[in-house]
Amino acid sequence: MNEHGCLRIEIFNDPFYQENGLLLWCDGDDEAWIIDPGLPPQAEQFVASIRERGLKPSAIVLTHCHPDHIAGVGPLKAEYSEIPIIAPRAEADLLTDAEANMSAALGVPIVAPPADRLIEPGETLELGRLVWQVLDVSGHSPGGLAFYSSEAGVVLGGDALFNGSIGRYDFPNSSREDLLENIRNQLLTLPDETVLYSGHGPISTIGHEREHNAVLRAELGE
């Protein structure tokens, strides 16, 4: 478990794609978010931790709707039927269509229930005492979002920017131009000390990636 002021974050990593599912809550508050629940055993790990910590999940929040980030949505929605699924508006069809999210082509169709709430860049979400800004990090996927809390000093970046790399842009509906523009304008403009939680790989900071991410600097022509 990692601590950022009042914010608590627990990471669950699936053994196949090494995708990071995140459990977020504020110290002293039982409200929790489930972020990007992936392949087994993530759903079971979320449930076990929620029960152990006495938390009450209030939403399943998705940075984007590629199959490795939504595989656990169905099982968790079955466990917590009352909590909403919050997803990018531009990727609503990817949740429920295995052809659209590319999992059908891999021979293992993965779908999830439809979103209960669709969101766009510029909106805000609240978790306990924290307000999260919704940022546009599309490019890896057509409507990818990041969530930034200035008070906690944390950004949940999805698959846009990684520790030492960036998101793939060779998928259908990906865009290198959009991805680099959004990394430059939405993520690299955050304070250097902002802690970056990506969809894969270890945590980092915005300042570290700005200075030391060789892949990003090459793509930006620096």
C-alpha cells in the first residue's frame, strides 16, 4: 500500500499482461474506487482487500476500455451490483463489443456490462476529500483518460505514459500524434513531483519521466 497524504493506493498486477489494477481510498473514509480491474486473479484480490479493510466501493473507474483493463469489471459488478461503472464516453462501445476492443481477434473475447456513467476530459470526480481532474490522454486508445489530484500529488495515467516508455500507438483507432500531444500538454505540464501510476510497470514521477524517459524524448524529437 502506498500513501500520498490522505490517499491510499493498493496495486494488483495481473500475471499475463502485468496490468495494474488500483484500489483507492482516503484514510479515515471507507469509500473506495476500483480502477481498471484486469484479468484474474485481480477481481478476487480486490474483493479480498475491500473486505479486509472494511471499505465500501463506490465506483469502478476506467482510464480506457482495452480488454486487459476491463476483464475484471463483470465479476466485480456481479459482486457489487449497486456501484456504477464510470468509463470514457469515446470508448463506450469498447466495453461491450469484443470486436471493437480487439479481444475477439485474440481468440479470447472479453466484454463488460455497459457503463453507468460516461465521462469526458474537463470533468471532475470526487473520492472522499479529494477532487480529481479528468484529463485527455487519448492516442493509445481513442478516448483514454487520466485522473489527477493536485492535493494528493498523484496522476492515474492509464496507458499513455509509463516508467521509461509510452503507450503503443499501432492499434486500430490509435494515434501517435494525439498521444504525444496529450502527453506533452496534459501530463508533462503537471508538477515534477506528481506521482505517476501507469497501467503497466512501476510507479514514477512526472519529473523523472520528463528527464529520463528515453523513449518519450526520442518520440518528441528531443
